[in-house]
Amino acid sequence: MENTTNRVRGWASGEIEMKRNLGRNQDFDIQAQLPTLPQLRDRTRCSRCNHDERRTEGRNLVVCLDGTTNQFGSNNTNVLEFCSRVKKDDLHELLYLSGIGTLPEAKPPLGQRWDQITDLLFAHTFNQRVLAGYRWLSNMYRPGDKIFIYGFSRGAYQAMALAAMIDTVGLLRRHNEQQLPFALEMYLKCETEDYKERAKNFKKALSWDIRVHFLGLWDTVSSLGKGRKCPRTDNLHEFVCYIRHALALDELRVKFIPEFLGGNTPLPDGAYENSEDGITRVKEVWFAGSHSDVGGGNVPNVQLNNASVPVLWMVNQSIAAGLSVEPSGVILSDAKLRNMQTNDSMTFWYRILEFLPLHWSTHDERKKKRRLHRSSPRVIKPTQKLHISICFIDGYEPLATPCNLQMKTVLDKMVGQGKLDKLDWIDEPFAQHLEKDLFDITQIREIFGRWAASQDQDSQPDVISDLQRLVFLASVREGAQAILQDDDNLKKLLNMIKRGVPSAQDILYALLKNGLSPIHGIVLIALMGSVGLGWKQSVSRLGSQNFIELLEQANKKDEHGRFAPLLDMFAEEYGALPLGKFRTMSDLRASIVVEGEVDPPTDWIKLSLVCLYFGRYMESKVDGDLQIAQKYLREHLSASSPPHSVKTAPIENWLATTLEAEGTKTSLEEALKMRTELVKLCPDGQYDRDLANTRLILKTSEVEERSGGTFVVYPYITTRSKRALINEDREFAKLLTNLSNRFHDLGQKEDALETVERSIEMFNRGASVGLATNDADMATAMNNQSNHLASKGKRESALEIMGVVIWIRRALFDDLNAKGSDTERCRRDLAISLHNRAIRRSDMGQKEGALADIKGAVEFGRQLAADQPHIYNADLAGYLANLSICQWQCSSEHREDALRTIKEAVSLYRPLAKEQPNVFNQTLAMSLTNLSHCQSALGLHEDALVAINEAVSLQRQLAKDRPQPPHIHNVVLARSLIVLSNRQSNLRHTKDALRSIQEAISLYEPLAVEQPDVYNTDLAMALHNLSLRQSDLGQDEDSRKSAMDAFLLDEQLATERPDVYNADLAKSLSDLGLGHRKESRYKEALKPAGGAVSLYRRIATEQPHVYKSRLADSLNGLSVAQSGLGYHEVALESQKEAVSLRRQLANQEPLVHNKNLAIYLNNLSLNYSKLKHYNDALDSALESLLIFRDLSPRPSGYEKRIVDGVTRVKRCLSALGRRADADKFTVESLVVEGGKVVIRKDPNSSGVATGTKDGREADKEEVSGEA
């Protein structure tokens, strides 16, 4: 006889896992919080297709469909090259499908070849490939994801059909694979009246109503065989957000007539307008070359990096639509553009087809006629554009025919006229017919904006591609002017330089080579110095002659003074130049170099040299550079009038920065003095932050000197602090405490712990810092230290530190109380600290200590709530909720108290949740869940179901009202649904219980896909409970499958982190064994049962208070398997050990463990009987029966257990030859005499049966079941 239990994590499982968010267990900052990062524009959103606002950032799902006969090999197509460059990370998922004619079925070689040929001719696998892409998207899609579909040739037409199918029938939700054939059928027949309405209803009932975000096509061909056409492919613009179609100008073959967007009907003007996101919605662009020149596949491309113009164009368009694509590293040069090769696709066999009267493969009236094609050229429509690359190909003559005279003029005048260095060759009247792509200077501002929003992610593929594109645009004169004439672009370029972006140097050199004004030229050279390039590198990149010409040009326009410093620097590297006198340009904007105007105006180049020297020093620490920079700054200040004013303040602050960089005690003190004066001079707070930085660096250097460490926080404070004045070591220690919290928030646990430990060292300096030992701020820092240690698994140290924190805060409280001062804050802090130590003690299994601490927190909480209920009722409710948990776990005697306590917590949360539902509905739901646990364990099953139903209702509303981030409330809802399923199961509502656990799994599955390391363990738990519910309904096959799924997840987790997940793996092994035993498959059950015992023995040694009962359960299960295989001796030993362990637990908590002890004793009696030890069997059976008789409250189904127990006793008596006693025996015959269990004597009986009374206290089977 075995007992099955449900598996719910946390408090429900009997593990004291205190609900942290019910009370307070967080890191506390001292005084002010540091500012958070600014909110930036989310490039991943699309106003047309992203319907689910709950997800702040969805994934990009990319489907690539290759052309006919194309697959991975040596001559790879643009589709494969594009696939290889899509970013490989958690936000991008990719499917590649090779072309028609590449995937024959498993047949003999001749049959495979025949299949390939017929597929090439008639495309009979077309629908299968569309369905394959649809199936993959259906399985992968989650709300908020965006769909990108790409295709070439017939693969492009498959892409069009796939997009149309998704809009027609929607995208099937997961686990509906049986409906895929029906979805395809409804799409293919959707233009008939019967199926049109049916498709709408199908979409509404079973599918996600979404649209494709981006459709990228290379030279679409729709050769599907006679009379075949996919519906709705001619109005894609109505339901696809962005469409890009690359067409071949030089393709003449009849079987490759292109499938234009809209068929042969021009698209409406609105299709070509910009979307709300500022991107043109539809583009059809012609490129030089034949079908395979545009789509690839006719030249070797083993490295997948040919980077042809159609690929680069599609990459740029995709990046603008939100896809991350790895850069090719190929920079288009004048030679590469001019030497582009086009290939003649008209081979002998294709030429024969040109003179056969075939149906033309277009969807207009011509297809009804049979004509000779005779290599007719393609026709360019008015709404289509020509790619600018055709203007660079020497001697190129496009074969396509323009539809009007204006387009013909474009081809005649512009082909071969392209120039990389400027764009004045483009005649403005014809510019509207060109797709400028890389030369589109209107994109410069947007590209800079995307870079600014990238947040230091300069290594991201899409950012690298954007930067490469900026380099290319800067090489064009008009592009360079667009960059430099826009102040916003200039500022972002300066930020690039400061961030050390490598491409910024290439942009600077490209700008210098474009004959710009001398003002821009000289300043750009100075900026190069600021990133450590120096004059020599600049001249070597520009060429000496170009550099001299730049200086001569500057000399001609000079009006105000000599340019000697620049000449001196050049002379050091290349010798003196015969250039005469140089004067500075008065119209230079000083904001390019420093904030504020430069006075005197003749010093602007001197300040540019400061940029050079100081920048090079910060980059490579060149000796002497810092001193030269300081020299120029001091000279400028000494020449200013007055020398110390608001106008010179920026220069003084700059000098202070160079002094900070020098880092000596003398220089730091001078910088501190200068900035102190600046704060007095400018009381608006402009230099408060800089003063704080200087003080912080001074304090850091002192800490390093005293401790011998190298801890530096200056870079962090420079970017994050907010005018925090640092006046003494105490304030610096506070700042370190806050900094440790920020590290902890970012997951940098080691840095967080190191930082808070240094702050505690400073607080503890005593005389040097002037602090008492019982300082409140130090207690706060130590509280945070305890939290950091606990997060790293150092529970003993965390608990020890919390003891010190409480001692400090009690001393502060006693001191203030003795003085008659206000103790509100001290009482609040003490309550928080006691609560946190209760959590630490519960983690260590110190149940009595945890109970004492949480009682102390409740006492302080009641005092505070009595005075100010509107402020402290929430804290009190949280403490009461955790008190209930501790009472329940501490002793069975406190369980009624635990029920009363959790009811009080719920009563406090209800009015709070009514006033502020967004804040307190979550904690109310959690408390209701705990209330349900208490009621269920005390036999109040109906009340428990009511409580958990209310909790689930609240969690559903939270998941609906707070869609961002979705995982938080979905996780809690899923856990509540598991509890609901268990409650329904207790009341035999088996079908409802199954539905609840299935819903919980549907919530866990997408979370586990997104973050498997976080949620796989929860999914495994839910699958375990699903297995139990299926077993309750007799669905044994499904139950075994669910148990196996749970085991596989737990096995994977335990392999990666055995110290954390071995317990879950052991539980899954127990579950597998139980499933086999229930169907009498004892041989299959033996191995998992033995594995569970081995794991639990190891774990129980480390945490006996948690896992001893689970070890007993696994031994009981192992014994049943061994006995079923006839290994009765070893089965008896396993059962004896299980009973011994359960007795120990029952002696401590009889109400918890008596029931399972009775079950084990009954199993032990069976084992004795099989070995014919009938006296021992009788003793065990009597003890088991007595425990069941006296259980209170009696568990569900106990009557049957008593009847079975009486039967077991009678059989033992009969086996001992005492048939008369067996016939008269009833459960009321049991009495206790002299400390032993006996059968009431009867004058006619031949003797008295006895049993020991040692095990009258019993227990339930598993701690992982419900409490």
C-alpha cells in the first residue's frame, strides 16, 4: 500500500520558504537613490504588427525559403548568405528551407531522381514547404514576436503564399498540429464563398491574429504548373507591414517572368508611403543582372560572404525594420561597383522554350493565350525604382524595357555616370526613380539616432552595419556635409569619439578627405588627437600633400592670428613648412571643443591641442602629454580677463579634470580647491557633481592607502551620481553602500559584496571616522551584506551578520527609549531586521528561532500599526503571513494558531487591496493561498477550495492588468493553479483538477522556452502534478509520459547544478518508480526507486530536517518494488529502515507523520507475512490499525484503510492458528494495556496478541506534498 502526494514548491511543500515580498527583505540605500538609466525608444516595436503590448521586447522569427534546386553547397544563394548573417541569440530564431527539387523521399536512386525532376517541373512539394514554414512559426510564436520571411525565385513565391496564409487563417496556436492540413486547405480555397467565412471562423477560434512584419523577396517566380495560383498573393501590401522585392533587369527567360507585387495591377499610392515608424512600406527595386545574379547561386559562395549589392540592400532594409544582422565586412569601392558582372542565363535548352507556345506565367489576361515569348525583355513599371548601383557599371546596357519615356531617360543618362565622392551627377528630376540605398543621405540622422539609442552596444551586428554605412556616406561629399552641418549629428560624432568607437576614426578620415572647410578640417584633426591618433597618424592617412593643402587653405582665410602651435607640432614630425602666417577663424563654434565661448578668441587652437594631448594621455598614458595640456589651459586662464569668472569656469573645470587624472595628493587637493571655488561662483549646482567626484577620488585614494586595495569607483560615480556632496568618510561609506546595491541589482554579486564590505570597514574605523559601533547606517550596510551573502549561498555567515545587525539596532532603540526620544524608526528597523533573521533561520532549518524572531517582528509591527495604521498595516500583514508559516512548520501544536494568524493577515490585506489593488492584490492572493494550505491540511477542504479560487481569480486579474513583464504574474498564477488543482483533487473534482494543472503547464511552457534555466524546474513540478491528475482519471499512458517528461527536465537540471536540483531529480525518480509500481511493473520500477534512495541518502545527510521524510518515502517505494520481484529479505530491510525513519519524525510531529507511519507499518506487516514471520506481521498490523483508528482529524478514505487493516490482522491471526480470535476480531477490540497494544481478552480465546506502543505517533508520507 502506497500513498501518492502532490508536489508544490515553497511553503506548500513543507519547506519553510518565507514569502519575502510579504514583509521586507531587501537592500536599503542610505539617504538618496542613484538615478536610473533613461528610457530609450524601442526599435523592436512595430505599430502595425505588434498587437501585444505586454511584451517590452519580442523575438524576431526568421523563415528563409531558397530557390529551385538551391541548397547548402558551394554556389550558395543570397538566401543562405543572409541566413548566415542573422544574429544568433535568444532574440532571433531561424528556419532555412532548401529549394524545390532538393528533398526527395527515401526511395531508390532512380525514384529519387524522378521525384526531383517532376518537382522541378511541377513544384508538387510547393505546399509542403509552405506548410513546413507555417508549422515552425506556429510552434515558435509567442505574443510580441515579429515575423520576417525571405525567399528567392519560387521560394520567394512560397514566402508570399506563407504571408497570405498567415493573414487568411491566422497562425495556429501551439499544440494544434492536427489542424495544419485544414488550415492549408482553407487558405487554398479561401476565395470561394464557402471557405471565405470558414477561414475567418477558424482564425478566430484557433489562431493568433497577427501579420507578417517583413517580407524580403529576390526575383519572385511563380512557376507552379498549369492553372495553379496561390490566393491573396496580389494584395500582400494590405496585410504585410514591410515588403522589399529585388528584381533582375537582365532576365529574358519565359519560365522566369517575375511575379510583381499586385500581379499586373498597380498598387495604390498608399502602399508606397511611410509607416508610422518612418519606413517606406513597399519597395520594388531593379538590380543589374539575370535571375541568379540578383538571387545568387551562379557563382561560388562557399564563405557566404559575396556581399552582392542585392544582399547589402536587403540587409539595410531589414536592419531598419528591426532585425539584427551581422555585418559582411565588405566596403563598396568604386572598383567593386564598376566591375560588377552580369551573366547571360539564356542557355541552349532555355532558348528552345522561348519558341514553344507556352502559357505565360503571369496573372493577367495574357495567360489565357499561347504565344511565342522569343526572349522578350521584362517591363519596368512606373512605381518601381532602379538601384543606384547600375549607374556605376561601365558599359552596362540594361535589357529590361522602361514603361515610359522618363524612366528610359533615367537609364540612358545615368548608367555609367556614378561617382563615389559626390552625388551632383544625379539629375534631380530623375532622382525619384532611383533607390539610393547606401547613398541615401537622408538616412544619416536616423542612423546616428539608432546608434545613440544602442546604449554602449557598439559590438552588436546591426550597430556595426550602421557604423559601416556611416563611413560609406561620409566618403561622399554630400554625405560629409550632411553630417557636419547638423549640430545633432556632430554631437553624436563627438560622443562616438569619447566612447572610443573604432568606426569613428574611419568617419573622421572620410570627412577630412572630402575638401571641407578649414574650420572643420582643423577641428577634426584635433578630435583625432582626442582619441589618441595624433598628428603623425592623421598625416599618414591623409597624405602629406593633402595635409599641406589643408593648412594652406586655412592660411588664406585666416584673419585673427598665428597658427604657430599647429605648425610646431607638424614640424616635429615632418620638418618646417613654408606656409607663412596662420590666423584662427573667428566663427569657430567653441562648443565643438568645450562648453561656453572661448575668450580670448585667439586661443581656440590651443584648446584644440589640449583635446589632443589630454585625449592621448587618457588613451595611452604618453609621458608629458598631461603636463602640456595643463600648460595650455593655465596659459589660457592667465590671458583671460577677468581670470576667474563665469565665462572661464568651463576651462577651470577642465583644468581640474586634468589634475584629477594626474592623481597625486597635491594635484587632487588643487582640483578640490578649484572646484570648491567654482561651486561658490556658480550656485546653480552646475559643478556640484564635479566637486563630488573630486572628493570621492580623494576618499577612494585614502581607502586604498589604508587598506592596500585597488577599489576604484570614480568611473561609476562619474556617470551615475547626482550632485551627491561628499564631505567626509562617513558620507563616502554611505555612497559605497548604495553602490553595492546597484551592483546587486545588476547581478554583479561579487562586486556588490566587496563594495558593501569596504563601506562597513569605513563605518568601523571608530576614531578616524567618528562613528559609534551601534550606528544605524552601519546596521543598514550590514543588513545589505547579509542579503548579498545569502544570495551567494553563504547562509551561516548571513545569519551571523543579522545577529550583529539586531544587536546594533536594539542598542540604538534602548538608548533612544531611555532618553525619551522618538523610537518609531528604530522600531521599524528592528522589525525589519527580526523579519530578515527569521528568513535566515528558516533557511537553516532553525524553526524555533525563526518563530521567535518573527513573533518579535509582529510585536513591533502591532505597535507601529496601532499608532499609524495607514502606514504600517501592510508591514504587519506581511509579518503575520510569515508568522503563520513559521507556526505551521515549527510544531503540529501550533497549527490552529497558524490558521488564526493567516486569517488575520488576510483581513488586513483585504482593505489595503480594496484601496490600492495594484499594490496589494498580489500579496492578498499569496496570503489566500497560504490560508488554503492551512485549511486543507486541517481537513477543511471546502473552505480551502474557496480560498484558493479567490486567489486564482486575483492572480488572473493581475496577469491581465499588468502585462509587462508578463512572466511575473504568469508564474504566480501558474503556481496558484497547481494548488487549485490539488484542492480540487482532494474533493474528487478530478476533471476540474486536470484542467487546472493543464492551464498551469500552458503558462509555464513559454516561460521555460524563454528562460529554461529559471523555469524548467517549475515546469517539471507542474508535469509531475499533471501525471498524478491523469493517473486519478485512469489515463495511465498519459500519466507515464508526463512523469517521464518531468524526469528528463529534472535530470538535465541536476546535471548542470547537482547541488541545487538533485532533490528534484530524486523526486522525479520516485514518481517514475511509483507509476511503474501502480501497474505492477516492478522490474521497471526497481532502478528509479533505487536511484531515488541513493540521492535522498546523500541529501538527507546535509539537510535531515527537510529530506529525512523523503528518504523514508523512497525506501518504502523501493521495498514495494523489491517485494514485487520476490526479493522479500531485502524488501523487509528497506521497509524496516523506512519505518524507523518515520518513527523518529512521528515522535517529533505526530499529527504530521502518523498517517504515513501507519501505511508503512501495514506494508511492513505484508513483508513479514511473505517471509512467514506471522507474529511480527501481527504486531505491525495491530500498530498500524490502532494509529488509523485514532487519527484526528481522520484523513479522506480512512474507513477503507481501517477495513483493510482489520482484514490484515485477521489473516495474521489465522496464519497463527487462531481462527476463533480472527472471527471475533473488530477494530474496537484494540486496547492499550501496560503500554502495549493488545486485543481485548475473551474467555474463549487461546491467547492475547500484543504489539509495541512505540509508534503510536505517525505522519504523512512526503514533505513535498501538501501541508
